[in-house]
Amino acid sequence: MQPLPGASNALTFGILSILLTLFCCGPFGAIFSITGLSNAKKAEQTYQTDRNAYTGYENVKTGRILSYIGLALALILLILSIVYFGVIGAVIYAAAAEGGFN
């Protein structure tokens, strides 16, 4: 039995997608989510070829779940950012239309 190739990468990218989305990069954490999902898919395909030869399939499942959570958080933050800047733009436009900047 050998470790499943790509399983630890899927788990690592899933963790990074959540951490970077929440604490650093906001919606750009989706890049790590997509990479984690890609690695999970490749690892699962490798595992499906010979189930008895590999260990660590749990890391693939956990990495996929964490990547989906990170992707959802990134999308939520993206939507909130768009709404936030849209409201700011609307306020500035309304103030300019009323002559509030004179």
C-alpha cells in the first residue's frame, strides 16, 4: 500500500482556500478551491483504477469538501464586495447629481 498521489495536495489546497478567502485574499481564494477540486478529481481517478493499492482516500474526500466550502465563501465575499462598491457608487452618483460636491 502506498499513499495516494495528489490526496495531500487536495487537502492542502482545500485548507488554503478557506484560510486565504477569510484572512487574506477574499474572492481570490477561489483559485485555490478550483485547484483543490482538480487535484481531488485526479486523485480519485487514480484511486478508482486500483482501490487496494493506495491509502489516504479520506484526504481526497476531506479536501474536496473543504474546497467546496472555500469556493462558496469566496463567492459570497465576491457578491458582498460587488454590492458594497455598488452602494458606494450609487451614493457618490446621487450626491453628484444633486450638486453635493460644489
